[in-house]
Amino acid sequence: MIDSPDPFPDFQVDLGPISGRGVKLVELTPKHADLKWILSVHTEQYFHHVHHVCELGGGILDQGDTPVSVDSCDVALLSLGSLLTCCDAVMGGKVQRAFSAARPPGHHAEPDRPMGFCLFANVAITAKYLRQQHGITRIGIVDFDVHHGNGTQACLEDDPNKLFISMHQHPRTCYPGSGYEHETGTGAGEGYVINIPFRPGAEDEQYLAAMEEKVIPALDAFKPEIILISAGFDAHRDDPLAHINLSEECFEKMTRRLVDVANVHCRGRVVSALEGGYNLRALGRSVVRHLIGLSH
């Protein structure tokens, strides 16, 4: 067997900028999520389909865009469990803010359909978990992944106890083709979904303006008790999967503003989940800036 050369021989993530600010980083140990939390948004038939395909050795789900291996279902349960562990730590007062650096991501998974590398709707499930396990009523969710969080929206769009805001490349030009401004929720949840699409080529200035003019006022009016972030970093200018040109500094600035809102309305409580980001060097740098923003 011939060893493959490391494609990223000099890749490393330096957390020095965080620790150098006197911020204490607490490492949390995740555990696999209980099946009952999966079933809070997905059907039992759906879960068993994903589990069965993995058990058979893996394959391709959802017409080719979600490959799985023999271990994918197990790892997805641990990824979700990581996010729930973050919630427990924040709600228990162990930490004020937490970041789940786990994959597979979740914001494309719909109640009955895996999509876009996502098996389970992690953030949507977490919203249900926070209500049932911790008695949280109003949950603000901000998704700045470059792709629309169609799965989170599909799972929660009829729920008036959450405010879901997605900032993404315009659906006419980007996967998954949803997330138009006219999509504002359904039934009792009408008005509690806000989609903010950006034209290809949008830069820091446009995103930061939308944060100040649309995202922050909506959160202030909603007065969340906790903020969840779907933290995708594929809107970075170096990312290969889309056409938005954000810098690492922009991710930090957006995160800081969300922390500001959390400090006003929800005792500073923020839980963030890693979603997309496919240039590893850009991803590492962006995550560090996001963590600096969370430590604000």
C-alpha cells in the first residue's frame, strides 16, 4: 500500500488569538444523541432508512448529493449529540457560549429527506430539545451558511416560538434553490421565517449592512431566550462551492453582533453549530475568528 502525501502539510488552526485574550476555553465531551430527539423532527421510517443504508456499508442518498459510509449514521448521532451537549453546558451555566465543531452538518436535512451532506436536522432538533429539556420558549436561529437552511426551515416553519433567519446566496444561483424572500413561514409560524438572499459576488459590506438593517432589528423585536447559529463558512471568498466573497473578519463581526443581542435579551447565551466550509485553510481561519467573536 502506497501512502498518499498529506494534501495540507502546513494546515493548522492556531487558537492563540483566543487564549491570548485571557479567554478560558472549556472542552466539552459529547455523547451520542438519543433517538427520541431525532424523532422530534424526523419520522422513525426516515431514521431507519438512513441507518439501514449505513449498516449495509454505505451508499448514496438523495439522488447523489449525500454519500454515506458504514459509520455515517453513528457519527451523525454524535454530531447531534455534540450540539445537545453544548446546550446543556450553556443552560447549566457551565459556559456562556459554546461551539460544536462537528460534522456531518444538518441544515439541509428535511423531515423526510437527507440533502446536501446532511443526515439529521441538527439545529431544528436542538430547538425542540431546548424547549422540551430546558423549558426555553423563544429561540432565535441565525444561519449564515452560503446555502439556504432549507431543512431547518422545513422542520420549524410553522412554529411561532422560533425566529429563523437565513442569509445565503440567491436561490436562483445556488443550491438548494430555496430561500426566497417571500418564504416567511406557514400557519402559526407565518412571519417567523426571514430569508435574506444575496446576489453572487456580495462582499462584507452587503452582509454587515443586512445584519444591522434586518437581522439585529428582527432579533430585538423577537427577544429570544437563546440564540442558535448555523455557522457555515462557505460564504468565504476562497470557498469553491459558491460565489460570495466574505472575509474571516466579516464572520467575526457578524458573530459579535449576535453576541451583543444575546447579551441584551438572553443572558449572553449562544450555541453555534458548524455547517459548511470546504476550503480547509479558509475554514480554519474563519472558525478562529468566529470563536473570537463568541468570546466578545
